[in-house]
Amino acid sequence: MAVPTASPVASEPGPPPAPSGPRRPWPALALRFVAAGGGGLLLYASFPPRTLWWLALPAFALLGAALHGRGIRAGFGWGFVFALGFLLPLLTWIGTLVGPLPWVALCVFEALFIGLAGSGMALVSRLPAAPLWAAAVWIGGEALRARVPFGGMPWGKIGFGQPDGPLLPLAAIGGEPLLAFATALAGLALGELVRRLVLRRGELRRSPGELVGPAAIVVLTLVAGPLAALVPVTPGAPDRTVTIAAIQGNVPRLGLDFNSQRRAVLDNHVKVTEQLAADVAAGRKPQPDLVIWPENSSDIDPLQNPDAAAQIDRAAAAIKAPILVGAVLRNPDGVTTSNSALVWQAGVGVVERNDKRKVQPFGEYIPWRNFWRHFSSYVDRAGNFVPGDGPGAVDMAGVRVGVAICWEIAFDDLVDDSVDAGATVLAVPSNNATFGLTEMTYQQLAISRIRAVEHDRPVIVATTSGVSATIAPDGTVTASTRQFTPDVLVDRTTLKDTTTLATRLRAVPEWVLVALGVVAVGVGFVTRRRAGTRAGKDENG
């Protein structure tokens, strides 16, 4: 007898196949995007001309929140978003010079370095004392960005936004890198404190001590600034006082086109200097011991143009003091030019010369000119300047003057070299007329204030169109001018021959912080790999 076979039963539909990768929580992604981009905007808002230095702390708190627990690629992406939120508004003055496409291209390129730092900060975000290591990684990103390519772009380093903050005295201990490290550390620790308060409230009831670490970092970091002011400097020769005049002759009109009015710019500076001489003769102003003219105050080469030389000599004779003249000189090869600061003595002419040591790529010269010509017509109008190799200091009336021409003030090593060469006062001759009424001149002034504290030196900023200023060794602006007006500043300047710890150590604090960041990234990478291996073993049983 045959046994009936059971008819097949239709199987019930199973669950849908699992997605090939993890599902993306779009609300969380949007929140991270807002945190990263908004943090970058806050960091920009913390920079001069605003005095909202404290906004840097929530800026880094938001960046830390966006990066916490992320992988390498995600860390790069969120760091990149943060960088664009910061750099695009910070560097808008670039667009006034070369147009919107090069401005955006520069910001995107510089953002790659911050994105790279973001990858490292994400890797260390789960380590004990994560804010400490993440801040060191940030300094590593800044160190790289300030050196490559074409000599680097240090503009926008975080410490340069802190001339009004309580951490400023740290610049005299470890330079701008230590100031930037402390700023980032305080912000990242603040973010970690808030993260633990918001996301781990239940756990914190059982272990409130978890708040102590990040809270202590915030407090100790902010206290470190005032304490740094108590660290004594090493005395040198006795202080002495001289009178220094900064001349702001102004330009015929705003923008790059001022170059077509070179003779007018020279005449303006001669005229303002002669007016100062008249005020001195009348007893309205003190007699200066030396005079600082700005960069490009004589774009007509006075070494080849007798008329320009006669004008400068007339001004020097009237004021009865040597003048530091910003001049553009045609080199013997007939092709290249030098951006120079000439010490001009009446009846003698040039007695000392300092050429700009770090010429600006895409401003004073164009690397890969034929390639970039496809993107901007400015390429054909740009200069062909070559760098000088001097010590960055000149003698004027017995005073050793450190010279940082325009953006040179942003390079740590150039200013270090000037002070090492014996400079007792720093001069920053600059031409900011090219950038109109943008924030560039205020950002440059802030950098000059950091340098004053870093090396305990007075700083004299002389620009063609403003803002010119005199800065005390503690970073205080003692006098300043308005933009696009002729003016003169006469300052009784106390020369300093002291040595700060930052001057003595030079780049050592920066390299120590970079090394800490590199080691932390290595530890973070190994830790992540081991955690991933353990998770794989657990899953496979």
C-alpha cells in the first residue's frame, strides 16, 4: 500500500535581505554637518576685526562633536566641511585680488590639510584624554599647512585669532603653536564635557567623576594664559627709548589698479613726510630718530630712476632721519624684481637693504604660470619677484630693526630670524591697498600683536592705506590709523633686548606637539584595528 506523500507547503515570506552596508541615519548626518560647518563659521567670527575670541571654544567643541567616534574617511569629510566654513569667509579678500575662482580654489586646497587633521582627530577621539591628543593633531595640520606647498600658507592659524584673549601670554612661552594648542584644547575639552552631560546622563549619575577630566582641562587651560604672563624674560642690554615715525601716504584709489599710479603713491609719502617735518619744526611733533615707510611706497626703482631718488632724498633731508623705504627694484637680469626695504640716508642714498625673503605665490610670482593662465587673466599681470636671503634686520640710526614685509609677519621662522639677528623693534611695512576695505589688514594687525608678545618686542606697522599701528610688547595697540587716509604715527618706543622662552626655543614647542599628535594617531589607529579584529572574532563565534 502506497503511503501518500504530503503535498508541499508554501513557505512564508522571510524578512527582506539585509542592506549591503550600514544604513545611514540622515538626521545624524545633518546634525554633524551643521556642527562642522557651523563650528567653522564660529571660528571665523572669532577672528579680528571682531574681538569675539571666545567663539573659538564652541567652534572646536562643535568640531570635536562632529568627529567623535568617526572613521578616517568621515573624519576627513567633517574636517573639510569645518575648514570651508572657516576659510571661505576668512579669505574673501583673496577674491578681491584675483577673482572668485582662485579664491575658492585656494580655500578648497587649504581645507584639505584641515580635513587631514580631522582624520587624525577622529582616530584619537576614543582614547583617554582625547581632547589633548586631538589638539596636538590639529597643530600637526597647521604645521604642515604653513610649510607646503610653495613655502606654505600660515594665514588663518588659530593662534592669530587670539590677540584679545586671556591665553595670549602663552605666545611668549611657546609661540603661536602653543597659543593655538591651548585654544583648541580648551574648546575640544568643552565639547567633551557637554557630550558627556547630554549623551551619558544616566551613566553619570552612577559615575559623576567622568566630568572631572574635561572640566579640569578647560579650567586649567584658561588659567594657563594669565599664569604664563608671570614667567620672566631673560634680560639683555638696558632698555632705551627712541622716537619712530610710521608714514601712511595713502593711494589714489582702492584696489589693484593703484599700481598704475606709482608716482602718485611716492609723491604722497614724500608729502606726508614733509608735513611731519614741518610739524616737528613747529614743535607740534617730536623729532623722530627713524622713519618707516610702507611696502611699495616707491614702486619706481630709485636705484635706476634719479627723479624718484631725488624725491626720497628730499624727504629724508626734511625729516632729518633715515627712512626705511619700501621699493620695487629691477634686478640686473632685467627679468626679475625684488621687493625691498631700503635704508635711505639724506645725501648718501641707500646704506642698507633687506629684500623680502618669502615672496607670495600667485601674488608676487606665479608657479606653473602657463597652467594657471587658463583660470585667471590676473596671471599675466602678476609679478616675477624673487626672494632675498638676508637676516631680516637692518641698522637705522643705531637701532637694529627687524623687517617683516607684509605677509612675512605670518611666518614663525622669519620673525625668529629677525630677533636672532639682534632686532630690538619689529617693523611691518605693508601694502594693503590691493585688498580694499576687507578684513585682511585687521587680520595682519592681529598677527603683528601676537609677534609682539611672542618676542617681547614693540612692533611698528606702516601700510600704504591703513591700518597702520604702533604695538607695545604686551600686544596692546597704542595708536592706529583709519583706512585710505594719509596719516602719520609718531611713537616714543622703548627698545627691548630681552629674550623670551619662545624666542629661545623657536620651533621646538611646535615639533613636540606635532610628535605627540603623530604618536596619538598611531595609537588610535592600532586601537581601532584591534577593536575591529575582536568584534570580527566575536561575530564569527
